[in-house]
Amino acid sequence: MFAYYLRLALLSIRRNPVLSGLMMAAIAVGIGAFMTMLSVHHFMSGNPIWWKNDVLYAVGVDTWNPNETYYQSRPELPPQQLTYRDAKALQASDIPTYKAYMFNVVGVFQPENEEIAPFIERGRMTFNDFFAMFDVPFEYGGAWGEQADRRDEFVVVLSREINDKLFGGENSVGKRVVIDGREFMVTGVLKEWHPAPKFYDVTTGAFQEPEAFYLPAQLYETLQPDRSGNTNCWKPENLDSFQAFNNSECTWIQYWVQLDTREQQQRYADFLHAYLQEQASVGRSARPDQYLMATPEEWLEINEVVADDNRVLVGLSFLFLIVCLLNTVGLLLAKFLGRAGDISVRRALGASRLDIFRQQLIECGFIGLLGGIAGLGLAGVGLMVVRKMYRFEGSSMMDGEMILVAFITAVLASIAAGLWPAWQICRVPPAGYLKTQ
């Protein structure tokens, strides 16, 4: 019976293409606007490492200004980054399964191929635990060995994009690249990896591309690279030298740990509390009770990756969809009443009101499905505009889940819009129309 009603719906659309087209257009515009905003919200609020949400923690300790908290609205939270001395002290703990402090740098690549001009890229200095902790996938090779985290070894991990540019996508493990005039040996090349939001460092933009290369943090004091990131200082200090900056109270380093058990988590919380007590005892402005262990989901919420105005836009786009559906209700009623004669003949031949009601709703669902397909196209255009305006980079903003939501929303919305017109046409007495047939 469903197939029969579907054929009737198709015949009805062909018989009155203008009215049917207007209904599809109304649904398409509403779905396009709604799915654009919903997809942006979904993209921004997702947790790209959800499977580790209960074991990964962003770590913060409060050695900030004793007279003023870092977050004015949430004074219980420490700064979102660490000082260099705090990062080195926390890295020394053997409690976590994995641990890594990290920060952004910039480097100039000097390709061997003279046809490729030197170019600047953003990189990250960190520890080999970074790759295992965040399940970073490798195309070739892997992370540098543990010894590179303890002594100077000039090694590098490249992103897939940089490997394609320098080596044409070939396996470059063991080959040399020149960065800032120094040679580094490639230990690994990443697969496509675009976590969005870039949860491990939201300080310079949660939707930036991941870094182009990765170096051992052990090399930081040897290389003294140009840093690229967010730096916050709360008191005037003499920062006229590399070492003076490292000894300062400026915060600029991100720190993450993996704690697999509750016992580890409790021990690490006790460790942070004891560390802050020790710092307070030597005269630093440390607050022993104000440390942070935030899961990726909590970290994204603390840093307000999804702004309130984004949620408002989702609500407004939903209201716009309702307005489009109200217009569809009027068009459906006009269309159904225009077929009152045909429907009356069906009633006279034995079709029940329920049969007629089902027929109309199946037609509404079919129109909604076609409108949803067109709406997806409009949403794609809208997302291209959003991506260009806000410079969102990385993975697609509309995944399979959002596409399924779009189709379900379009079909259910059109069926909902057709309930009242379908009920009205079922209540029309057939006798008056049969006299004119």
C-alpha cells in the first residue's frame, strides 16, 4: 500500500509542479538555514577525543596574581596555561601514564629542492607521550624515542601536508629536513589528523589547523626558537633575556596528562596540592586549593569554545524553519482542497478517512524528502560561507550524522505541517463534489 501511495504522491507532484515546487522550496530554505546553524554548533561543540574523555586531563595550577584571579567570572579556576618552571616541575612527576607539556613555535623550512622556496610553518614542541596520549595516527614511522626527551637529539615528526610538499608523499623516515638552519632527522609522518576543536590548545583559536611539525621540548633551551602562541604576564618583570623569560611568572605552556585509574587521579590531585603548598612556602603567590584537572569536555566548556550567540542562532534558525513550515501548511491545504473531487471519488469507492489521511501524509513526507535534499545543498553553500568568514579549517563541518538529521528533520517537519491540511480534506463531505464529477 505504501508503494501505491508513493506513486500517487509522484503523480500529484507532476500534476501540480508549481505548487509542489513552492512547498519544496519553502522546506529547503528552512532546512538549509537550520542545518547550517546546527552543523556549526555540532562542529564547534564536538569532543574530538571522546573515547578518552574520562582519562585525559588538562592541568592548571594557580601561581597567578595574589590580588586578582585569572578568570574574573570564575575565580576558582587557575590560569589556562603554565609558567615554564611549573611545566618542568609537573613534567617530573611519574604518576601519569602519559604526560606532556607543549607550546607553539615557528620555523623556516629550507627545502633541498631549489624549485621550492623557503617557507614558514607553525610547529609544536612537546614530548613523545603527546602522540600516544592523543592517539595521533602515523602514516610512516612514529614518535621519537624516549631518549630524545632526556638529551638533545635533532629529530622531527612531520604532518602529512608538509611531507607531501617536501617529499611528494613518499616515506621520508630517516631523511633530513632543514629548519631554521639546522638539520633534523624525520622519525615519523602523520596521517590526516584534524581534531576539531583543537582541544589540546585552544589559546590561539580552537579551529586552527594542527601544527606542521613537532620537535622534542628537550631542544627548547638549545634552539631558543621563536615562540608562537598566547602569553600572559601579571606583574612587571625584566624580560630582556631568554633565561629571564623562562624564570618569569608569565604563563604560555599547555600541559596534559593521562590518568587511567581513580587511584592515579587521586594521587595526582594530591601531588598538585602539595606542589602548590611547596611553592607558597618559598614565596610564590600560589593558591594550594586552586588547581585544575579538566577532561577535554570540561576544558572546552571552561574556555567557551561554543559561544552563547551560537546557541541563539540555532534557536533563531529553528524559528525560521517553523515560519517556512507555516507557509507550507497553507500551500498544502490549497493543494489538497484542489484535489477534493478526486478524493471524494476514492471515498465513494470505499476508501476510509484513515486511508485518505495516510495518503496525504505520505505525499507530505515525500515532498519533505525532496525539500530536504535541496536544503542540504543550501546548507552546504551556507557552511562554505561560514567557513570562509570565520576561517574554520580542518575536517568537514557536516558529517554523516548531520546529513541524517537533515533528512529526518525535513520528513518529520513536512509530515507535521501536513497533519492539519490532511485532516481537513478528510472531513470534506464527498457528496457535494460527486455531483460535479
